[in-house]
Amino acid sequence: MIYTDITNGVLLGVSRVNVTCPFGKVDFWVGNNHITFHNGIDMTPIAPVTAFERAKVKETGYNTSAGNFVVLSHANGFETLYKHLANGSITHKVNEIVEKGIVIGKVGATGNVTGAHLHFEIRENGVPIDPLPYLQGKKTIQPYYEYVVIRPVMPMLDVVATQLNYRDKPNGNVIGRLEPKQYYYTGHTDKINGYEWGELLLDNKLVYCALNPLWNTVIMPTQPLIPFNVKGEKDGQEYDFSLTPIK
């Protein structure tokens, strides 16, 4: 089948592709392997292979079935796979960011194939889906993006007493004891019954402890905390998590 309406292709400079094997139920043999379901589409001609959308390189490698392959992670659980790439043509390494349309390899005949072609596959949360509507521009994949949130400068509270109680609210129920170390302090203090209650961030939750310099329970340091980043990744997107003081 020849398609001339490829508007979001993965073969550089090619809009007229020959699909030699479609997505879905099939019935053919490749060597001793009986194929009854095809997870992607096979296409020609031989051309440089480009990233379908902005992505992070999840995996590259070789196996006897796929030959040389690249797996890209996009947003919202989407991945694209590129198989049977030519020897020595893979251009990027794992964890590198590739922009949409950047060459990542070249059509080849590596692995278990009958001839040179690209096996292109799209997975949503690990499940293969038909790539054709995406290549035709009828459906889209959201690009992979890195989000950076700068943690504001936060003061620290030095706890010097052993087994200092912390509570669910000022003068509220005791829910645990603080160890002698530094804790994030929101800068917010309530005064109840003559006691000052400092609001702390503990395990991403607000808790409260009594501030009583006369009892030497806590000391407010003069130097604020230098901002730092905590990184994470979920659903194909990388985040820089931070905590913002609640006033």
C-alpha cells in the first residue's frame, strides 16, 4: 500500500511511503516465526529516520528480532520505536533529548527481516496502537518537556532538644517527635496561650512545634537555606520538584 498523505513522517524528506506490512492482524512467516499480529507498520524507502516528536531517548540496542533499534519516550505515557536500523547509524545515546525531526538513525535490514525497511511503532502506556493516523496528522503525541521549578529560599529551624513533640495544629494533637536536626520552616508562627508555634514542612506536610528559646528547644538560624533541586520523572516528563512556603 502506498500512502501519499504522510504529513508527520519519520523518514526524512519522504511523504510518499510504501507500507509493506500494516498494523494489526496479519498472517505470514519470517523464517521460522509465524506472525499473527503486527505491532507497528513496516515502511520504505531507505532514508534517514527522524524522531516523530520531541523525546527523551529511553533505550537503544540490538537484538536478533528487531536488529538495531531506538525507543523514544514522549509525554503522557507515549513511546515510539524504530527497528531494523542500519549498522552504525544510531546517532543518540540513552537519556539524551532529541527534537522533532532530528535524525536518529537510517533505514536498514538488521535483525529478522526479508529486506530493508523501517518498523515504526507507537505505544500508549505500553500498548501498541496504530501509527498510521499519527503519521497522517489525524492524531498527535505531546512532546517531551522538562519542567523546572525553582525552590524559593526557605529558612531552617534548628531543633536542639531531643524528642521534641510536633502537632497537627498549634497546641493540637501530638503526632510525633522531632529529632535534633534542621527542618524547613515556613516562616509562619502562631501564638496561643502564651506559646509560639512554628509551622514546619515535614515529609511534605505541615506540622507545628513550640518555639521556646528559654527552654532551649529550638534556635532560629540567621542563614537561610540555599535553594536546591529534587528531580523526578513521570509519564515521559521530567520534573524539578520544589516546596513553596505557605504563608
